[in-house]
Amino acid sequence: MPPKTGVNRGNRRPTMADVAARAGVSRTLVSFVLDGKPGASEETRRRVLSVADELGYRPDAAARLLALGKSRTLGVLIDVSQLFEAEIVTSVYPAAEKLGHDVLLTANLRGRPEPAAIEALLDHRCGAVILLGPMSSVDELIELAERAPLVVVGRRLPADALGDRLATVRTNDTKGMRLAVDYLVELGHRDILHVDGGDDPGADDRRNAYRSAMAAHGLAEHARVVRGAHNEAAGEEAARLILGEKHLPTAILAGNDRCALGLLDVFTRKGIDIPGDVSLMGYDDSRLSDNPRIDLTTVHQDAQGLAEKAVDLAVEMLTQGHASNVDVVLEPSLAVRGTTAPPAS
């Protein structure tokens, strides 16, 4: 093997030229080998791959996209009213920059149709698109994926809808709701009510998981769902409805943290002690939930993990033409704080 060329991996990233020099072949031949194209003998192919591994060479995704005439900008759709989505975006930027990609944001706003927001990203020729909690139908998402690789975050899609250009990154909501119900039951609660997310992304899975978890504890007759949404106003409306009934549940599991905050506000203003009279749980573990004055028990989702996996998938589909895993599922955990306690005797 030719003598080492003095590549200092501590100072810079190894290049294809470094691999070529160390292997004693042309840069073009290295490119053929790394891209899996014919033109090199088996001995040469093995030598090139061995040298690339020795040097720690990794293909430059940005350079490859430039050569292919593709954009290295990732478009991201966010609902600016959702605190948890904002936390995901905070981690999207460093994850994208690490892989040599830029980020372009657009907002899902009240009064602005979601298709128009997504179209804005496509009009700016984003190479791939990441949608945070989109409301678009499955058929619409499939059509969008035909125009650019698409990663949906925070929503489960049918398996037959996923493929080389459409993938999902989400939390195991079934497990998350089961953890919440299990925890409340262990505290001694039986009358556990769920204020759901209505038609919002993920609400169906969380609602169904709540019912299944209650049934698993033999509490199916206690299972009750009050329609809500993933915002404070829905929580406030649900709280007023619950307060108008003869008996309060001993525990309430909200569809997300924002809904839980709406419930908490109305209950405390009416003199209902949380958790003395009613235990309250949210879902997401947004940064506001651990504020000392809120101290909300909730189901934790890994915002950073969701962001990094979404970026990885988007870049993989953009550079490789397919995703190695079209449905990435992260595990939730409980964040136990001060809004839950055993039911009053």
C-alpha cells in the first residue's frame, strides 16, 4: 500500500482525494467504488473501501447534492402556537447544520390553509420537507411526497402509505397513555377522565390507548372522554363542562400540556385544589410544564430525539433516494411533578 499521505483527521474532514492518494488510485475511481458503480477490480474495490474506513471518510452529503443539482435546504412546517413543536424546531437547526443542510421555516397559522404553507416550502425548492403535526389527509401527504421527500413528525400514518419518499417520526403514544393510566391507577384513582385532542394529530391514538388502558385495569365502565383540542381554550371549555356536573372525577388526563393548562386555570380560579381534589396530567412535557408555578405531571416526549431522527430521515431520503426506516418510533416516559397525588379519602 502507498505510504500514508499525512491526513490529519483532527484538523479537517477526510476527503475523497485523501482516500484516492492513500489507496494509490484516481479520485474518479474512488467515486465509482463508493457509489457502487462498475469500473474497478474486486481487489481495488476492497482496498478503496478499507482505506475509506481507516481514514473515517464519510461522503459529503451537501457536495453530493450540489453535484446532482438538488437543494440542500430542508423545509419545515410548524404550528407556532404549539410549544412542543417550537422545541422540536430548536433542535432541528443544529441537526441539519451538522449534516450540511439549511433550514427554511413556514408557519401553520389560523386562517392560512395548510396546503398553502406547504406549497410555500416547495416553491422555494426545498430538497426535502419535514411537517410537524400536519392536518393534511393521507392522500394529500402521499401526493406531496411525489414532489419532495417528506417526513411527518408526531403523527402515525398507515403502513401502506409509507415508502421511499414518505416516512414518519413519532412517539409511542399507546405506551405513553398506558404509562399515564397505570401511574394514576397505582396512586389509587379509578374515576379517570380523558379530555382528548379532538381532531388534532395524534388524538385518535391517545384516545384509543386511554380506553384500552382503562379496560386493562378493569375500569372500562369508568372510562369517559370529553371532547377537546390541543390548546388552552379547549381545556378551559372542558373544565367548565366538568364543573357543571354533579361529581368531579378524581383524575383527568389531558390530550396535551396546553389543554391541561386550560383545565388548571379554570379549576384553580374556581377553588378546586389540584391535586387535592383532582389530579391532573398533561402530555408532551413542554418547557412550560416544569415551571415551578405550574409543576405539571405529564408524559415526556423527546423533542430533541424527534428532531434529530426527522432530519436524519429527510437527508437520507434526499441523498440516498430512500429511508432505511420509514416509521421511527421513540419511547415516552413519565415526568411526575406536583399536579398528581392519591385521591382524597
